[in-house]
Amino acid sequence: MRIKWYAHACLRVEGDGVSIITDPYTPQKSGFAAVTETADIVVRSSDDDSAHANAEMIPGEPEVVTATHILSFAGGDGPGPGGLPDRQPEDSTVMTQAGIRFRAIPAMESMRVKLQPRDNAMYCFEVERIRIVHFGDVGNRLEEWQLEQMGSVDVAIVPTGGPPTIELPDLHDALDVLRPAVTIPMHYELPGCKFPRMADVSEFTQRYSPARVRTSDAPEVVLNKALLPEEPEVWVLQATTAG
């Protein structure tokens, strides 16, 4: 399986004969170059955030999976102005597209930082027997039931720029529970970024032993289920479309 990071929360996952692009941004608003590669599926955490939902940027005719739509179709008590539900019916939050099962997990923008926090969702899927969770635009400390729905995670793709996304101590607490083999930081300060200032990735990685942090000069990594690290590691990729 291959994972490639473009910028912000937008990555490409390839495996099992399928290509998936996550949370595509809007180039004009983000400062990042447009993604020109095609994909079979675009999965996004919501449909109303230009930094995470610009499926129109991806060439061709990819199938679009929107995590908040999965929750809506499920008919559950998705997140709303009053906050998150106690939990979401686990068996009703899955959509299958091109043979890939996507599980949506309710989330919201920061209820501390945002005056009108919007709904979004995290999502899990499995490629080449490697289970991935993408944290989307989550803004709040994760509840136990949210972590339970992620299951046994191999790769966690997480926002590490701090508020308005999840605060770093809360993110570290979630990762301590999940203990993914690999954590890939995203959604942090990059050259050319037009979004309000976010933290540098070093503010996230400094919590880890240097021996557990791999910093690459490439945007892409190849993973094999049998060769995943036995102890959790952080893999910092080089964005391909930063300014």
C-alpha cells in the first residue's frame, strides 16, 4: 500500500487495485497547488468546508464518499449545535464503495474556539489489510465511544497544527489509547499556507523519542502489514503541493 501526502488533510492511498484521495482542499483559498492525479474514490469529512471538501478539484469522475452523509443516511443522532451524541449506532455508519468499507465517526469543529462549530466526521477504511483512520477536521477531545469505533488502527492520519483543530494534549491522549503502528501528521503549518497560522509539526513530534520519529524528504511511503513497526512511530512526510 502507498500513502502520498499532498498538503493539509489531502492524501492519496493506493492498494487493492483502488486509489483514494482524502479531504481535498481548495487551491485558491489554501495556497496549495491543485492535485492533478486522478482517483477512484474521494472521501471527505464533510461537504461544506472548502479546506476539506473540494472533490471537484480531482480530475476524472471519482466516486465521492462524504462521511457526514454516511451518518445522515444512517439516521442516527449525528453531531449538532448541542454537541456530540453519547454514541452512534456502530452497525449503521458504514458505506462500501469500490470494495472499500468506509466507517464514519461523528465529530465537530472546536466547540471552544469556533463561535458556530460545524459538523464533520472522522473515517476509517482498510486497504491491503491495513486499517487507516483519518481524523478529518476534528476539533475536540475524543470520547471513549469514538475511539472504540475506530477499532484496531494500524495507521492514524491526524491534524497536528493545534486549534482550531484538536488540541495537542487531547490528540496525544487519543493516540495513547489507539496506539497505531504509524501516525502520519497533517494539517499543520506549511510554506505558502493561507490559512490562519497553525503550529509547526515539531510541536507534535517533540513529545516522542527521536528514535520513534522518522522524517522523510519524500511525500510518499510504502507500507506492508507484516512490516509495520511493533512500537508506535511517527512518520513525517514531505508535502508535495506546498508553496
